[in-house]
Amino acid sequence: MDEQVTPRAPDPAIRVARLARRYGAVEALVALDLDVPRGSFFALVGRNGAGKSTLFRIIAGLQQPDSGTVRVLGADPSDRAGRTALRRRLGLVPDFSPLFGPLTVRENALILGRLLGLDRGAITARLDELARALAAEGTIDRPLDELSGGQRKLAALMVAMVPAPELLLLDEPFAGLDPIASRAVLDLLCALRERGVTLFVTSHDLALVARGATHVAVLDGGRLVGIERLGDAASRTDLDERILDALGRRTAPPDLAWYAP
Amino acid sequence: MSGAGRIGVLVSLHAALVRARLRRALAGVGPAGELAGSGLAGVSGAALGLAGAAFFALMVRSLVATLAVHGEHELCAALAGALVPLTLALALAVALLGRPPGAAAHRRAFALLPLTRTERVAGDLARALSVDLPALVAWPGALALVVGLAAADGRAALAVAPAAGALVVLAGLAALAGRAVVGSRRLGAWRGPILCGLFATLLAPLAPWRDGPADGGPAGLLLRLAVRTALDGRADAWLASAAMTAIAAAAVATSVVWLPERLHETETGRPRRARARRAPRLPARIMRHPRARAQLAQGIATAALALAVEYALAARGIRARWLSDGVFVLAAWSAATAPAPLMANVLGLGGRAAVEPLRLAPSPGRLLATMLGALSLAGLAALAPVCAWAAFRGGTAALLLAGIAGLSALAASAGAGAIASALWPAPRRLDRLDGPVDGSGAARVIVPLAQAVAVAPAFAAVMAQGAARATLLASAAAAATLVGGAGCALGRLLVARRGARIIERLVTGPPG
């Protein structure tokens, strides 16, 4: 896996330059440079604690970097003045529930959609269509608090998509989903990408990443250790092996001679 | 969409949240709903809360009637003004809405909405209003009661009631606005002390008012004079000024400490945890809990208020042995019980082991043992103010008595904490104790019960020095206190989840 095969695009959806963030003695991100091209399905993978979530939060404006710059759709997400305008252009599904638990999925979508200037009819129609695509029609009129973890994840995705943002930031969108729902989400994301939407996704599911992403970047110890543009089927073959190679391979199988029940 | 339209959406968001909470209660979900698991549960929870509030109102009425015999209308108004709004607001808020669900999740979700700063503040204010709606409804009713009581015999403290009302409304609105901007619960917890401070400020310079050039003037002028007089320390107002200054300093310090954190939360939807990681020392860990600090501050402020009332009345030439003793006992009681929940939390941990068998007892026995234990411990706690009064009036022996009283209060607190802790699962962290201070449900019943019961015999003991009629009325007040406290405690117990389960088992028998 190459370290940088994507040339610096003239107008990327996301541009990260010399980004650094540390928690005490732990360096979460180290002088990170990254471009996410517009219209791409950009997957960010890596071990637990590699810095994916930190990078995600900084890009989403939920956290401040120690140094470096971030531009999302040309705006600085840490800039208070421009943050509101930026948030109207992106859909966000973080690693926590971004919706109001006592309200139904439909009520949540109505609140967000109406704040963004959509009328009730359009919001309802869009939500119904998304629910059909994800086979989640039975959940949209129930309060979030009554849904399972996977159903909440789907709800957050649907609500984030209703305003039709040009950029979707999704932190672990497949986590907690059953195989059918995972595949439905992937198909939906691929359909969005074909319509020109930019997707920035963190994930541990390498099979789904290999199937849908156009770019995959590997983060380890806060550093970018590989980035690859995925094109034809051949480039997607053995992607998981290449990622494991980039991460320094697996550990040796244990002996476990002591394990004798 | 226009700015007004967007704010309209935010208001509708909060209206939807309130509707959702009521929907849950009526559907048998949540603290009130779990009582019977039916649609009537919410109504019954509300009825219990209202009954508790009515008991408290009766208690205040009796107390006021007692004092009215002596014509102390200013004190009547002050007591009613301090007690009625607080009890009504608390009872209504707890009964009608229960605990606001998922406050942290709400903040996170709210932080992600595409809102300008102005809209964010407006939305936060709407949320504060929706959460505090019952309290807001309670204020005018309570004020009406204050004025009505003060005016009962035509010799109303007309100078006090309007100004007190204006202060309550202003302080409530200021607390709400501050709560919206700075930090919801944390500033909200300071509402009590701030109100007490304001009352102290108002009451201390009563004498200059009544005899000065502003006598009979408009409420606005009286209010301005009261604040100015209190703040510049003249006209016998030094005590209230000191209390006010200390409370204001504490409130400002709190705001300074919490403001950056709250702004961080507002912007990011995530609390800043840097300070929490430093593992502060034990006292700091206990006092870090905002409710613990608020409890302590409230106790101190109430004590200051009581002393300020006595001072103000004395400055007006109103002197009565029973009155000054009563006020002193109130102050001592407030100061003594203020740290009780904190001690209960700490010592309750140690006491848990001693009362562990309670957990294994059959449910009816456990309930009975808990109630009896709480009552007997409350009796111990009641010794504290009486002995403190003795120490105030007496010599070394009285001082010894006061020491014993202090130990009794400590033991009572520990026991109450132990019982409460036994009813509740083990705390995960010492500064996140599921004890009387910050535990939910039945555990919170114990200390308010102990406090409510403790004050009654203390007042009765002091007032017994007065006329026979006063003794009779004091006994009525004590009984009302007892019944009101027990009623409220029982109401809270019934709406609490654990209480609901206990009742359910009483009815249906143990599971299995």
C-alpha cells in the first residue's frame, strides 16, 4: 500500500495539513496530511486507538487540534463564525447518538430539516424513501429511546441524509448493524457517491470498505501509513491483506499449551 | 427560513420534548409511570406530589398562624415567601415531569444542530423554560399566597410583599437566563442560595424603610433602597451585606469555574474531562458534586437568612425571647443539617456493611425497618438544634450538650446514609455516590424525611416557652411538619422506581 497516491487535489472536500493532537503523553495525531477528493467514498481504517475518531471529531468540528489546519468544504470547522454555515452543508453521524432520544425518528428529521429550510412534505417523503431503502419503515415513528443500538444507527444515518448534504461524515456506520442492514447501508452510500456526494467514513469492516470505497487510508499511531485509490476489481482484491501489511502484520498465533480445560 | 421561523422550530423542538415526556409518563414508562405500569400512573404520581405540596402548604399556614398571634407579619411573609415557592416548585416539578431524561444526550444532540450562537442561546432558554415550566407556574401561585397571608388581618406588610414578589420573579428569571447561558443544572442549583441572599438583603433594612422617606413609596423605589442599603453596609444591614457578599462571591466563582466548561460543552457536545482525570483529594471529590455544594451553600444561606431576619426585626424594636430563640434554632438547624447529606454519603459507605442484612429481608419488613430507622434517626438529628440553642443560652454544660448534639447529628446522618445506601446498589465512584445526595429514587427520601421531622420538635421545644396558645399552635405546626414531611417523603418514595418495585412486591408477593 502506497503512502500517498492521491495527488493534492486543487479543491478537495476535506484538506488536513500538519494536523497534530495529543492527550497528555499520548500522541493521537502526528503532523497528519490528508486530502479527501470531492465525490469520493473515502474510508479511514486503522487499529483501535490509531487516531481515527480524533481525526473524525476534528474534521467534524467537535474537537480542536493542537496544531495544523483543517478545511472542510473550504471552511475551518473550528471557526465559530463559519461553523453554522458549514454544518448546514454536511451530514454528521458521530460515535454517539446525535439525535433527541425522547423524540421519534420522524420528529428528529423534521426538526433538522425545518431548521435547514425544508418543508414538512419534502422531509417526510425523503425519510420514507430512506426508510424503505434501509428496511427501517417500522422504526421511524418510534422514539429513539425505544430502539436498539443498530436501529439508532440507521436512524441517525437517515436523519443525516434527509437534508441532502454534499458531504457525509460517518463514524463507524456499520458498527452494530446486522449483515443485511450493513449491506443496505453500503448500497445506499454507493448510490449517494454516484450522485456526487462525498463520503468520509471510518470503519473496521474491511470487506465492506473493499466493496464500496474509492479511497482507503490507513492510520496507525496517529500517522498515515498508507493510502490507496481503489478502482477496478483487481485493486480491491486482497485489500484486507494489504491493510494488515501496512499495519505491520498480525501477531504470531499463541501457543496456548497451558489452556487445557 | 427567517430567524423567527428558526426560533419557532426550536420552540417546537422543546414542546415536542415535553410532549414526549408526558407521553412516556402516561404510557407507564419512567419514574411516575412505573408505579402501576398503567396510564393512570402519571396521574397518580402527580396527585401524590400535589398532596405532598398541600401538606407543606398546610405546614407553612400553621406556622404563619402561630406567628401571626404575635403580629410578626414581616416574618410571616418572609417564611412563606421562602418556603412555599420552593416546596411547590419542587413537588410539582418532581411529580409532573420526573427527572429530565438524558440531559447529557440532549446537550450533545443540541450541539450538533446547525444553529447560530443566538439561536443556540434561545433554544437553550426554551429548554430551560420547558424543564422549569412547573416551577414557573408555581411562582405566581406562591406569591399570591405570600401576599394573601401577609394581608390576612389587614395589617399586611405591604412594603415587603410586592418587593419580595419582584425579587422572587427577578431572581427566578435571572437564574433561568443564567442557566440557559452558563450551565443548566449547575447554576440552577444556586437558585436557592441566591434567593436566600436576596431575601436576606431585602429583610435586613426593613427598619430604615418603614421609618425613612420611602415609607409607603412604590415597590421599585423600596427595592432600590433595599439593595443599596444592603450593599453599602449602612443602616444595620452589615450582616445581610456580608451574607450577600459571600453568596455572590461563591456564585461568581462558580460561574467563573463552570463557564469555560459549559461553553466547551455547548460548542462540542462533550464535557471537558481534563480536571476529572487529576484525581483530587477526598474532600474535593465529595465537594465536587454540584448538588453537594449547593446543599451546603443553601444551609449556610438559610442560616444567614434566619439571623438576618432576627436582626432586622430587632432593629425595628420587635423583641421576643421566643422569637429570637426560634430564629436561632432555625439558623442552627439549617447549619447543622446542611452538611448532613454529605456526611451521609461518606459515612453511608461504611454503614452499608452494617445494614447489609436489610437487603436480604423480605420486602415489607425492609420497608418498615427503613421507615422506622429513618424516623428514629431523625429523632436523633432533632437533638442537634435544641442542644445548640442550649449552648447558645447556657454555659459549659450546654456546650457539652451541643457536642453530643453534633455527634448525634453525625450518627443520624451516617445511619440515614447507611439505610439509603443499603437500598441502592454500590456506587461506582466515591464522587458519584448513589446516596441521599445524588442517588435517585428511594435513597433520596431518607434525608429530606429526617430533616422535615427534625425541625418539628425543635420548634415545638422553643415555642413552648411562650403562651399556652402558642404552644398549642406550635404543636399543630410540628404535627403539620411531621405529616407534611412524611407525606412528601412517601410521595417521593412511591414515585421512585425502587419504591414502585417495593409496592409492587407488597401487592403481588416476591418474584418466583
